Amino acid sequence: MKHLFRTGMLAGAVIAALGMFSTAAAGGRPDLVLSGLKAGRAHQADELIVKYRDGATSTDQAAVRQGLGARKVDTLRPGNGKRGEVALLRLPAGTSVAAAVQALANDASVEYAEPNWTYQHRATSNDTYYTNGSLWGMYGDASTPSNQYGSQAAEAWARGHTDCGNVIVGVIDEGIYFNHEDLAANIWVNPYDGADGIDNDGNGYVDDLRGWDFEGDSNNINSGGASDDHGTHVAGTIAGVGGNGKGVAGVCWSGVKLISGKFLGRRGGSTANAIKAIDYFNDLKARHGLNIVATNNSWGGGGFSQALQDAIERANKAGILFIAAAGNDAYDNDTTASYPSNYPNPNIIAVASTTSTGGLSSFSQYGKVTVDIGAPGSGIFSTVPKSAKGKLISSYASYSGTSMATPHVTGAAALYKSSHSGATAADVEAAILGAAIPTPSLQGKVVTDGRLDVSGF
Ligand SMILES: [Ca+2]
Ligand SMILES: [Ca+2]
Ligand SMILES: [Ca+2]
């Protein structure tokens, strides 16, 4: 269309071209993208995510690349002849991402173009000496020991509900030390793709035995060794093995299976790999009928991404909750958007962090409209790998962050789903938010004005 416009055409055709042109300009939110770049949000300096408009031909795509002098480095979501492809492009030296976004804002072949944002995990401390030795986040007011500000999981356990029978949870984070003594029994092992060097289930990932490392493009979900501590810590709060006389207990003691979508590495994670991880779970659920209820997303940063929002929407359509940390910079997410927790998708539950004395954690972000609920996040004890004499061993540590609050809610989703097998994602979310206990420190700070209570699950 651009080519015809440049070389001249009949008046009627010009009008038709302009009509399409204005439609084409409506995709994405270049204003939000550019404001994020202007604010200095971290991103890959030479990469651009492009969603081609539905119907864009390979010639159109090549013209877009040529116009920028860019080359394609990855396909994030293939086109299918009708639906436009989402691609990762590498820009030539000297071309800024902002300039490229601007250049494509009115390109008829492009629905949107945006940066490949960089994310960091949301723990405020990995100080292993800062431990309080208590699992207060799991306590209830009627448990021993008790803490009325815990998630009340111990009360559900006391009623005999410790097993989350066959519910599956995706952990989009660092990897998981899957041999940990208090996790190994609750890590998924892929029955559809054994270790034979062949992608037996045809999902594009060879021998994805326990998930996939999207950062390292490998089936080893513990490729970070002891530096997969954050992902391992999150995993233990959802599904630490309970009742085995050691370590911790997750909200779900047994039955539950965790699948790793590792995308955070030493340099953080990227939008491109977050999208791949989300779609990996969407596909697993569709391909094999897995009972995936939620993904845990204890990470954030960067600016607005239509591509990421679209991937979360595909999870919504797949019936997978996207449970997300509100962030650790103590601001109001209603006035300063925090991603991904601020996206408007109905399957997102945004989680703030609370303390063992019922306060909003000093670091926790909040938002009367954009953050849903509080959950224990200060001084949370869970599983971590530890390096000892060149080997990894099982260990435990106390971390704080909305990263630690989020897996309490994800565990709650699994616990609820396991006793309400017919519940839709919306039902699970409504149960979690509906059970929130009104809490003075959260009044006007989160949608529910309250904190997590799974005693009735
Ligand atoms: Ca295989
Ligand atoms: Ca596979
Ligand atoms: Ca244990």
C-alpha cells in the first residue's frame, strides 16, 4: 500500500489507501511506549518487537525491515496467513528504539512496534542472614503457632485440605532448584516428552522435562545454579512439601505440580522471553489438557508492552490466571503504572505485600484500583539452593517482597481449584478476592481493602 501511494495512483485508490492508513494507525499505544522510553525504563538497546498487521505479506514485512535497516532475530508468535506475525528485530547501530517506534507508528503494515523491555525480580532482600525462622505467612488466628495476619492456610490444612490433587501451576521467574528436598516431589515431570533428544509432543521445545529455560534456550530449568534462588523461593511458598518433618510447607503440601518457565537470568528478563513463557503454558494447557490454573509472576519493570498484554490475554482466553507482584518501590500504581500487574486483563490478580503485624510492607506498591489484595510478603521463609563445595544443596532463607506475597495468592488459587474442580479462572479469582479479610492498613490501598484468607478453601 505504501509502495502504491509513493508511485502514484488514481484518486479513488488514494482515498482507499488513506482510509486503511487511518485504521492502521490505531493499533497499540505508541504514546505509552514513548513515554516509558522517555522515562528511561530499561530495555534492550538494539531490539524492537513488531506486530505486523493482519494480512501483511512477507513482502510488506521485508519492506518494514528494510526501511529500518533491521534484521529479524526471532519469531515470538507466528503469523498464519491471516493473523499478523509478532517478530523480534535487531536495529542497526545508531538507530534508537524510540526513533524506530516513531517511524513505524503510521506504517500500514505494522499494528504496533515497541521495545523489548528488561524486567527484574521483585524481592527486596536476599540476605540469608535476615531470617526470622518462622512461617508466619501460613498461620491463621486459630492455628498453633498463630498469627491473625497470616494467609490462614494452616486452618485449611487443619480441616484436612493439604493436597492440591493434580492442579498445575506455572512459575514464570528464575529457574527452580528442582532437586531441593522440600520441592522435588512437587515438580512436574513431562510425560509427553521424555529425554531422548526429540520433541515428542511437537511443542517446539526438545525434552522440556520440567519446563523450559527461555533465557538460556535450554531444558535445564536450573541453569542458574544457586542464582535460581528467587524462583526456588517462590516455588516453596506455593508448593513446599508439607508434613515431611523438615524445612517449610507451601500453601499446597502435595498433589500440586510446578512447571518452570524460566526467563529471568543474571541480567534480568525480557519482554520477548516473558511472552514465550506465557504462550508455553497456554499451549501446554491446550495441547495436553493440563489442569493449569495460574502462573506466578513475581517480576516487573519496563514500560507498557502491547505484545505482553496480548500474551496475557491469550492466557485469559485459555483460563489461566496471571498472578502478579505489585512492585517494591512503595508508590501508588494508580498514578504510576507498574507492569505487568497494571495491565487491564481480567485474569490478572495484582498483589501487595503485608507484614506479620498487619501493616502494608514499607516497600510495597499499592493501588485502590490497580492492586487487588494484600498477602504476606515481609520476612517469608522458603526454599533456596545453596552452593557448598561446588555442589548445590537444599537450604532455606527469609526474603521480603511483593515477590513473596504473590506466591501465597498463587498457592491459594491452586488450593481452591483442587476442591472446586469445575471452577473457571474467573470463579477462582472471585473466591480469592471475595474471601479477603478487611484490613485497616489496606483500606483504600487495594481493590478489596483486605488481605488473603484461605481458611475456607
Ligand atoms: Ca523427547
Ligand atoms: Ca516438547
Ligand atoms: Ca517440608
